[in-house]
Amino acid sequence: MKDFDIGYIVEMKKGHPCGANQWEIVRMGADIKIKCVKCGRIVMIPRSKFEKNMKRVLEECKNS
């Protein structure tokens, strides 16, 4: 079940130290690279951990 893709803005269960919990998906594969919407920090996490910690999709593919 794939309900997210590159360019989507997602909400995670845990917030980033900068205070935001909204992330943009930058790269997908075995690991998923996400970028904090507020401060721009990029983090790479395993797909299984990402799927477990993602709450919901907030905005779909803003590039299209």
C-alpha cells in the first residue's frame, strides 16, 4: 500500500527539534529522504521506520 510519493508533505508522529512535524519527501527507495518544511534539514530514515512513524499525508505532490 503506497499512499505517498516524492513531493508530498507528510505529518510525522514525532516533531523535529525546530518545532515542526511537517516533512517533504525528497527521495524514495529502501530508505526515504525527508526535508523539514520549517528549517530545511534533510534526514534519511529506513522505509519501515518512516511508514511506522508517518501520521498522514497533508499535501499531495506540490510539483504537479
